[in-house]
Amino acid sequence: MQQAISYAEYDTSAGDTFDELALDFCGNEMYASEIIALNPDYADVLIFGEGITLILPVYELEDRIETLPPWRDG
């Protein structure tokens, strides 16, 4: 995994999950464990309600790992 260049606060929307946030903001679901580590008070939450402030890692755009399967790439 890449090293975060900074961190940002994010207010959840109802229905957000750690893996969804990792995919949307980091480019890969595998970063969910890093988001959980940054937000240990919410480690047991599976689906977030609205308005919970989380800390998310920020990565260089070119460092994002693409997760599209070959048939959806391009």
C-alpha cells in the first residue's frame, strides 16, 4: 500500500461503509483497514448513519490502485 500524503475529515452519508469509502476515496477496498485504524471508535460499525466525522487518508492520484476487472477496463 502507498503512504498517505495527508488526512482529511469526511462526514458520512447514511449507508456508507468502510470498504465503500476506501474504494471511493483511496481507489481500492483494501484501504478499508487503514481507514478503520484511523477511526478506532467506529471499528465495529458496519453501516454508518449520516453525519459521523471520520478521518480518511489522502493519496496522490497516480498512486491509486485501479480495481476494475479486465473486461471493464478501458
